[in-house]
Amino acid sequence: MTIRLFLIALCLVAVASCTPATGTDRAQQADLVLVGGVVWTGVPGAAEATAVAIGGNQILSVGSDADVRAIATSDARVIDLGGRFVMPGFGDGHTHFIGGGFQLGSVDLRDAATPAEFARRIGDFAASQPAGRWITGGDWDHEMWGGALPERVWVDSLSREHPVAVQRLDGHMMLANSLALELAGITRDTPDPAGGTIVRDVRGEPTGVLKDAAMDLVFAVQPESSEDEMDEAFERAQQHALERGVTMIHDMGSFGALETYRRAEQRGALRMRVYAFVPIAQWRQLASYVADAGRGDDLLKWGGLKGFVDGSLGSTTAWFYEPYQDEPNTSGLMVTDTAELRTQIVGADSAGLHVVVHAIGDLANDWLLDTFEYAAAQNGARDRRFRIEHAQHLSSDAIARFNALGVLPSMQPYHAIDDGRWAEKRIGPDRIQRTYAFRSLLDAGAGLHFGSDWTVAPIDPLLGVYAAVTRRTTDGANPDGWVPAQKISVDEALHAYTAANAYAAFMEDRLGTLEAGRLADLVVLSADPRSVDPSLIPELRVDFTVVDGSVVFERQ
Ligand SMILES: [Zn+2]
């Protein structure tokens, strides 16, 4: 008998001792342990724990400090939490991430509170940029100065050499200066495109504001961003998100964004999880992309499509049954031809792709629920997890249909405390009762999950938790909450940001809770958000962010 055969024979006698070290065995030893904290696992009814052990990219154990220390290697990193709060990493169910990265490098109009300040910031930023460079982003909000739309004449003299195309923070309106209008060929003779409006003054001249599809006329003449610019925007956005505890985004992007994430993964620079969606009009292209390249991996996945039914409340383009109270000549509009959108939804679903669609107004939501029901009937049973992005204003009937149809409401709580300042003047006292109806949806069993819609709102989940729990509008006018019957608990809000987001990405078997065997994504907060006064939740610090077992952000 050769030595080799002899060893094999011995191994047959004592299998365990001869099994070569495998990845799993090594992973049973923790190289990162967190002890002395308050661990919120996200598992309903789970025992209180103080410590988490991580080996490789997985959670090995959640339990007592002693349990966790017992499996740490001698050179494991030990983080002593000193009573701080540990929870699964925050998912963000709805971002426009690359745009966010560009925004971080552009003019910031979000808190410009007067027309003069709005103009000054654009003028100052233009002065810092080479002539000819487009000025985009902005995220202005005309409700800040009482609701008058901005006009190109405010900024023309400050931006003669720069085309300006800055957007309202909801992305459904743009202010273009005269140079940008000229480049886009927009004059008083240009008709409104389908699904869009060129706002005009009393003489019929364009004021510079373009709504929804009218913005496409300007987008068409903007130079495309280079790969390097996209990569830089991504890096800025990623760092910004990790500092706020976001470990996964569902990005409502484009093929250009998807390729940016793939480049980041290839160069080892993807430090968070991304579920990348592309526009539903490109569903056939995505179907063949998936056929060629699969659907990615646990760090970066794709296979989802995002469509639009209507516009936004702030731009009075959300599609309602009844007219707007403050603009009684309109009840909003469909931004996509509904017959075409229905064909796209049915087609994309039949190709096995994941369909999520933006709907804001009550009629838009009902139309979409009907259409999802129709598509499911056409294509037969499967685990499809249709989502309504925003699901902002619901009919009474709609609330129960989410659970009945298995459609997930993908909502952004910060919008409630932002729009809550002025929503009632726009849609009146009845419709606001079913606006951002978090409580009603949870009570009806809907798979409510949360995100930011960054850059429409800040990418800051703690601000979102605060918003969902308090519903205190940003103007301070509703200290007990705007439509307080729709408040939810901190636990429910945390769930909507973690496990519910994992479910909405088909990843609930490996993400979203702190349990042995799950992927190791977690955040450490400076205190337990369940035990501080809710008004202080936005003040909590994110001290550590861990993704896939690595510390990717650590507050200095
Ligand atoms: Zn969005």
C-alpha cells in the first residue's frame, strides 16, 4: 500500500480529522467581531444580543460577547461598541445614484430660499466653470419662495456663456436659460411635446421652465458624460452613501449607470451592493443583456426595469381622478402612453424581468395595479414582485390591493415631510388622508419598503426613519405629525429599510437581517433609535459601515 492510499484509508476511518480545510471551515473563525453593543437583528422575536462575529463576507454568529469572542482568530479586529447600536445595513430602495454623484459636484439649489439666492448661486457656480460647460443638477424647490416658478431672465445675465438646465428636486421640471433654449431650438413656435409642457408667459414666449417630456428637448442637445466623469460621479456618490450607512441601493438608472457599476466592480472599487434598473422602454435590450451576461452577483445585480405612469405632485403632473385644487383646469397627466406602457410591462414580465413603475397620483396607482393584475393573468403565476415606485396618493381600494396582488409599495418617507408643507393646498383635505399611507399599507399587509429617491431627497436613511415615525414637516408646522394616523414605529421603519428592501431585490435569503449565514452588511449607530426621542433620530451618527464583511466607512 502506498502512503497515499494508506492516508485515504485512514481518512475513511476518521473523516472529520482528514477533511482538508475548506472555505467554510476557515469562515467559522471570525476576523471581525463587534462586542458590547445593542444588536437589532431585524428578526422578529429574536433574543437580545450584544455581539456579532463576521468571518469573510458572512455573519458567523450573533449572541453574547463571550460566544463571539470564542470564535475570533487571534488577530481578529475587535470593535468595542460601548453600548452603541448595531443593525443590518440600510438599503435604499430608490435612488438616481450617478445623478447624485454629479449633483455632489454641481451647484446646490436645494435650500435656495429666494429667487435672488437662486440666481446668485447659479451665477457664482457659472463663474467657477469654463465657458460652454453645461450647468445641470441643482435640485431647486420653488415652494421655498412661495411657489412662483423660476424664469430664465433671473439667470440669463449671470450665465451668458453657460447653458443652464437645472432641475426641480423631483426631476419633473427644469429651468433652462436662454442659451440652453436656443441650443435646444425651443422658441415660441415650438409645440408642447406629448407628455410635456413648455411653460410660456402672457406673450407666448417660453419662460425657461420645461415640464416632464419637454425636458427631453434639452437633454437631446446636452453632451454625454464621459466614462471618467461617470466613474468619478459614482465614487463621490458611493462615499456619500456609505457615510450615511447605506449598504445597498436599488438604482433607477440607465445602461450607462449599469456599465459604470460593472467597471467599478471590475477594478475592485464597488464597496456597496447595487441593484441596477434600466428604463422599461429598453426591456428587449435588457433581456438580451441578461441572456449574454446573466444577472450579476450578490454585489452587483441587474435584471430590473423602471417605467413611469405619471409626473409628480410638485409639478402638478401626477395623474389624479379629480382636478388639482389649486390648478382646477388639470388633473395631471400620463407621461407615458398607457397602451405602450402596458405592452412594455406585459412584454418585460413575460421575459422574466423585474418590473417596477413610478406612480404618484391616485388614478396612476389604480391604473398600474390594474395593469400589473392584467400582466400576471396574461403571463401566469411566478414570483414576480411587481413594485409601485412612490405609491404616493392612493384610493381607498388601492391600499388593500397591494397585498392581494403581491405588489410592493416602494416609498420614500422624506417626501412626506417635504411635500406635507404644501400638499393639502394642492389636493385638499380628503386625498391627503391616503397620502404616504405607511400605516394603512402596513396594516393591510403590504410589503412596504423605503428609500430616498436621491437626489429628489437626501440619501439619509435616519432622516427617512425620522420622517416615517414623526411625520413632522420640514417647516415645523406639524409638530404632532402631518396626517398623524399614518405614522409608523421605529421598528417598522427600520424593517422597511432593511429586510423589506432585501425582499424587494429577491435577496431576503441572504440579506437584510443579522443572522448566522447572512452576508455581513451592518451599520453601527451612536445610539439606539428606539430609545432616543424621535426628534433626535436625524442627529444619530453612523460610526461604522460594514459591507460584505469589510469595514467600508469608519467615522474618525
Ligand atoms: Zn425617482
